[in-house]
Amino acid sequence: MKYLSETSLEQDIRQAASGIFPDDDKKAIGFLESALMDLQSSVLSRTYKGVRYYPKDESVYFVENWIQAYLNNDASYLLAPRGLTRKIVDVEEFACSSEYLGLGGSIRYRILQELKRLNSGQGYIEVVLGGGIGIGKNFFADIAILYDIYKLSCLKSPQLEYGLAPGSSIVFVLQSINETLARKVVFRSIRTKVLSSPYFKRYFPPDPKIKTELIFPNNISVAPITASDTSALGTNVFGGYLDEINYHPKRLRSQLTVLRGDSEYDKATILYQTMRRRMKSRFMMRGSIPGRIYLVASANYPQDFISRKIEEAKEDKTIFVMNMPQWESHRLADGSLDPKKYSGHMFTVDLGNAQKPARILADHEDPDDIENTIQVPVEYLKDFTANIDDALRDIAGMPRSKKTMFMPAMAIIKQATKTYNKIVKVPGRQLFYENKVDISVYKDHQLRDLVDTRHIDGPIRNWREYGFVREPAFGVHIDAGLSDDCCGIAVGRVLGLSEVNELRSYIPGADKFVAYGGGIKAPIIFIDGILSIRPPTGDEIDLTKVQGIIFTLIKMGVNIRWLSMDRFASPQMLQMIRKYRNVSTRTLSVDHPLTPYMDYKILYKENRIIHPNHPDLIRELRNLELDRKKGVHGKVDHPVVDSTGEKGSKDLADAVCGVTALLINLKDTYRFRNTEPGVNQYALADIPGPDVAKDSEDYLVMEEEQDTSKSSRRSARNPERPRRGATRRERATRFRHRML
């Protein structure tokens, strides 16, 4: 038996007294004297060489009980038993021995080693269980949380050991995304192991009458709850089990974000923080929490909850991580894979990056970056061949985005802005004074204030002095926004022609590019102005004022010949602009199919687009994603939250993409040296008319109303009048040939 000197005990009591009465030395001294007096009268001591010694465990327990009795003014604390009822075995014996869980024949070697690492005394508070499906995450969590309960069962009074009143409840919460998973999967698995364990049957049996929870002796319970049920979180939560935490909703705009004052509603983070705060408030002792939170989920997407916790664990040593691919859970003690499941043959997978998709490397093929590859057992080759991203996520346990970054390297985009500054000679100047405005504060006659007349007097009116080779004729695309999104306006023209080695055109029906021979002069697109119009607070953008901006530009000398809007455009607005100075208008969708954005991307790669350094446009381009899960062949979209932490958008990117699509499809935009009929028809093809568009997969849809001009009426009255130009059938034939 170990003993403590009275001096040591006095120091411990003095420290407790100073914490209870930090500003009252008189009360602290009285507290110390009373405690020592009761200790001397209640605990047998021995005297050796004039020094009084007390049994270590008995005296420490007495002092702790005495402090609790004093603080709670309850003498019953003095009679509460303390210490262990039986010796605590290690986690390996608990999991494998037939006296406890009896899982020695079914637990994998690698999982057992991870359990031993978790319970090695490192002070882990959070347990992050990620990786591939089927590695045994839930099996691991079941054993670990039952071991926590087992250790509590070995204490005479768990409540007193952790600073609770005698008889207080101690709760383990099992939480999942719905009731089926919480009760019928997580809880049922734990309950089955408890009911089949000889130890729990004999020494710590749950109440057999209650089947919806596990109610153990000493008022210790296990309660399954759903993500929406927070009633159990009001109790003394000792440990928590959050299953499928990667699959809780995450929303930018909801009533809860308004009420909480947050930028987004992340339910997984809220549930975790709520449970962590509850455990900390009830069981924090000397800066540590005795219980653990188990965070369980398979890999989902980059920066999901588990991925963020894994990154956090690199700095926080209280976070335990088990994250491995499916095959790694079958490693044996000698480091080899289980020969009953694997042959030992492997293949190599290049993981790719934001711009390059993952792929299986051929035999003897050297990877671009050896650090960005993994070796996979050949037994999974069929899964990786069928869908490599799903296999990497589900089998290898690597979060994979369903989206890839769309735009090329930012250096190419910056080159477009550098060329613009070189041409206009004044860096940053463009057609509009402001990059982003709220036009609701402008009256109609004040819309001129948005336009920079210096740009009109320079690169527009004096176009020859700035190196332009043709008189300006402008196209405009408007990406209409209402209450949530901004409205983007882009004004551009064809600067000239640039010879390219081959002309690449995206064919949406085949979802591929077709290359045409060399000697082609393709258009260079010059964007004069980019404007972002933000909606007024709590209101919608007034499209009549957007229309007014177009009229203002025309009045100020900007020769707008073509204008397009997205499918959310107002037909009345298009009609008004069409009738004003004979502007050709149409509806243009840049989302479906992918053709506009694919052509737009090629312009950057071939250095055939020049535009101002608009910060919002650059931010949007940097964050554009190609989501192959949307639409027929995918959709270019923006993230919910971009890389800067702001709400994702692509209003300006759509506007610039739209005006480039408008301009590169105009008649006589391309020039060729050869005379191949197919190539010439492609080069000189005009924008198809309404009937052609209905029969094709083209993205330009005309919205012009029936022609009511005098020439049209004369043609209707005189059907024998010789027609001019190609017939509708001929135009359709040429267009189909171009698409093929």
C-alpha cells in the first residue's frame, strides 16, 4: 500500500482552497484547517520519524469527497465509495477475450492495432474514422465506445470521479442523419454486442425491460437520437458517436443562417460543436475531457467535415485519425495483404488534379508526379475502369469532387488582361467607370455617368490609332440577374484575325472537339466593357434601367449591332432594344450545351481574347467548375462558396462567354486559305435561324418576332417575286453539315 505524507495532502488541500476562495485568504485557511481536522479523525494514519502518513488512495478519495461535500453543502458525498471495483483490462483483451466481447476470431489485425493506438494513453478526445467503405469504421467505433463504458463500469462511483453529484446520469449519445440509421444500424449493432458479452451479462447488465435505450447500473445509458433530436444533448453527455457526419446538409441561404448570423448553415459542424460544448461543460477536468467524440463517415468530397478534421489533426494532438483505403484494413502482421483476398499484383493510378482527371496508368508508363499516384490491388481494376472517381472515393477512401476546375492556368487569363492594358495604354480603364454598381440609385438621365467617355473617345472613335483594323461593331451579352444574383453586362467586338495552326470546335452531340486543318485565320475578341450590377437590398434589379444602359451606350456613339440575353431575359426588353436603332437581338444560353464555354476556353488557350482586369471576373474564372453530373454532358458552374470565402457566382463569366459566343458565330468571322467545301461552309456559316435551331443542338436560339417590314409584306403579297439568299432548307443543310 502506498502512503502520502500529511504535508503533501496539506499542499493539495491548500491548492484547492485557493481555487475556491481566490480573494479571501481567511476563508481559504478555515477551509484547509477543517479538511485536515476531518481527515485526521476519519482516516487511519501512521507516524514514521515524526511525520504522519496516510494511505494514498483512501486519503485522496476522502479529500476529494470532502471538497465536493463542502461545495455542494451535502454530507452524503463523504459516504460515497470511490476507486475501482475491479482491475481494468487492456482493449485487446476486452475485444478478443471470450470473457468480454469475444471478437478475437473476427477482428482484423490492422483494426486491432488502431484500437490499441487509440487507448495508448495519448489523451485523445476526438476520434476521426474516415477512409473507404468496408474498412470497419463502425465496427471500430462500437468496440471503442463499449470499452469506454466498460471502464466506467469498473468504478465504484463514476459520477464522483468526474465531478458530478451522486446518482447523476451519464449518457452516451449515438446520433445519425435519420432514425433508421441511428436506431436500426448504429444502436442495434452496439446493443447486440452488449447482450452477447459475458462480462456485461454478469457484472454490468442493461435493463432488459427497456429496448429503445441501454440503461446500465450507476445510471449510465446509451441513447440513439436523430440529427434533429437534441433533447439528449441537454443531459450529461460523456461520449458521442456521430455517424455519417459527412452527409449532413450544408446551406448558404436559410432561415437559420439569418438567425445565427452565419454565412452558411453547416449542420455537421453545428452538431459536433454542440456535443463538444456539452461534454466540456459537464466533464472538463484539468483542461481535459475524459470521454470521446467518435466522428464516423466514408469519404465524400474535398473539404467535407472528415477531411477538415483530418487536416486539423496535423496540429491538434488530441485528435485520433484512422483513415485508410479498403485494402489497407486487410494488412497482416508481416505487412502483406491477406492472401485469402488479394493476389499481391498491383496497378498504378494517377490521382490527377483540378485540371487533369485521374486515370489508370498503362504498364511501364512513367507518371508525371510519382507522389501523386497510388498502388491498387488488381482485384479492384474492374471498379476503377468502370468509374475511377467513384472507386477512388468509395474504395481508396479519397474524397473526390464530381467537379473539375474548368479554366486553364491563371497565367493565360492574366495575359489577356496584360494585352488589354497595353492596347488601351491606361491600365484599368474600360468602357464603364465602375466595376460593380447598384443602378437603383441612378435616375435615367444619370446613366451616362456609368460610361467612361475617355474610352469612347479613345479606342472606340479613334480605333485606327489604337491598332484596330476594322471599324468597331459591337456585340453585347446581358446575363440577367434578379434578387439573388448580380446582372452581368459585357461589351465586345472582333479586333481582327489571328492565324492558328488548327481550328478546334466543340461538337456537343459527340462531347468532343473536332480539329480543322491549318491556314485558318480565327477571330480575336476584344472586350471593351464589363459591368456587374448588384440587386438592391431586399429588391430585384430593374431591367428597364439595364435596357437604359444599352440605349445610353448607343446614344454616346457605341455602335451596338448585336445583343443577346440568357433564357431568363424579358421578351419585352429584347423587343424594345431590337426596335431601337435596328439592333439584332436573340436569346443565348451559355449553360446548355457546353459549346459556348468550350469555345470560350479555347480563346484563352490560343490567346485570342483580350479583356480588362475586372477583379470579380478574374475571381469567377478562377473558381469555375465543370460538373459532369449536370446536364447531358455536364455544366460549367460555380461553387457554393469560392476560394476567397465569398458566395460563388459566374454572372460576369457568363456575360463575357455570351458575347464571345455571339461574335465568333457571326458571318465572315473566319477566313481560310484552302477551298474545301466543308471547311468553307463551316467558316462562313451565319447564326442559324429559328427553325434550324429547333432541329439542332446549337446554343443560339433566335427570339426575333415575325418581320413586319414593308419588304416582308411585299413578299407576302407577291409570292412569285424572286427570292434572295438561301432557303430555310439550304440553311439547315449547311448547318447540319457544319455540326457533323
